[in-house]
Amino acid sequence: MATTSPEKRATLYRMVMPDHLCPYGLKAKDLLERHGYAVEDHHLETRAETDAFMAKHGVEATPQTFIDGERVGGYDDVRVFLGVDPPPEEQSDTTYRPVIAIFAVALLLAAGLSWHQYGTVLRLRTLEWFVSLTMTLLAVQKLRDVESFSISFLGYDLLARRWVPYGSVYPYAEALAGVLMTAGALVWVAAPVSLFIGSVGAVSIVKAVYIDKRELKCACVGGDSSVPLGFVSLTESVMMVLMGLWMPAKALFFHA
């Protein structure tokens, strides 16, 4: 006679107050349920109740999850317990996810614009839009916190080290060039800007990473970036250089 496996059960304590609903508690509950656990959901509805719970179990935060009578911990601990994330000692502080997301969205936007305008994505303009939109989206990331970006940028950019305000000017210059190139307007303004900042960036990255062998974080997606300085950062700069050369050449020789 076949036997059924016992139901997996978890006990969760999370803050559910009139003025505060803990987002990590909701995420922990959802994650447990998606992994097949029946969740016994306990709401901590007042500050006093929450403080008493934390004092009783010797913890400093909620939510807290218990499985088979043993405390697993908070949301991050649940992710490790369920195998969603590796243990802390195996986790890396570097990631390419932000850059991949920006490049992918820029490519899809370029394809969408091309399809709308020409009925096909197989156009040279699609590639141009991809580069210009990538520049613009990367500039937006820098403009979220220009001060933080400029501090990180000073770690490797050769011009910013000689003229510190360049670190604050750079995001605006990149955004300007990207927007103008997307519109195909004022090419004689956009192209020199793109060529200049791309060239300085490429030389700075090559020196820092490939000559000096330094391990740095890239400021390409903002000052709080976990993206390593290297190939991806160099690709951004090279793309700007190529666009800075191509756009005026196209206007001169192809009359587009």
C-alpha cells in the first residue's frame, strides 16, 4: 500500500500592523508556499507584541520562520534554506544583471522602434538606436545619484582625476549624446561629445584594468554598482566611440 509523504509545514511570524505591512514577511510567506510548505502565519499586530517576540527568541528583526521546530531566520535565510540563494560565504558581491537588463531593454526598444517605422527590425537604424538607447538608459542610472557616480568614477577615469567636475558633467553629456542620436538631430553636437567621452573612457578602462591590473567596480550603472570594471565597461565606451565616428560619416557620405 502506497504511503503519502507528510505535508511540509512552516511557522512564520511577521509584522502586520495598521500602519505597516512587512514586505519581507509577505515575500517569505509566498516563497515558502511556492516551495510546497503549508504556512502557519502568525501576525505581530503591535509594536509591543513585536518587541516581546524578538526578546523571547533573541532576534533583532522580523519576519522569522521556523521549520520542524528549528528557527530558520529571516527572509534571506529562508532563501538560502530553500536553495534559492547560495550560503553567504559562497555569494559574490559582483553581478552583471543591471547591465544585461539595460542592454536587453535597449535592444527590444530599438527593435520596436524599427518595426514601427519600417515594418522590419533588419535595419542599420535598429543598431544605431540600440547604441543610442543604451547610452541613454545608462546615463539615467548615473543621473539617479550624480555625486555617488562621480566618486566611483574618480577611481579610474583619467580626465576626472585631473579635472574633478568632469565626473559630474559626464552623465549629462552621455544623456545628451544618446537622446540626440536617437532622434538623429544635431549630429554635429552629439557625435563629438560621444567620441570624446567614449575615447577617454576606453583609455581609462584599458589602463586601470588591463595595464595596472586593478580590480574595481564600474560606475557605468551608477555609483552603487556591483558590476566589475572590465569588458562590459569597455564595450560601452567603444560603442560611444563608434557612434561618434559613424553618425557624421553617415551624414556626410550617405546623406541619411
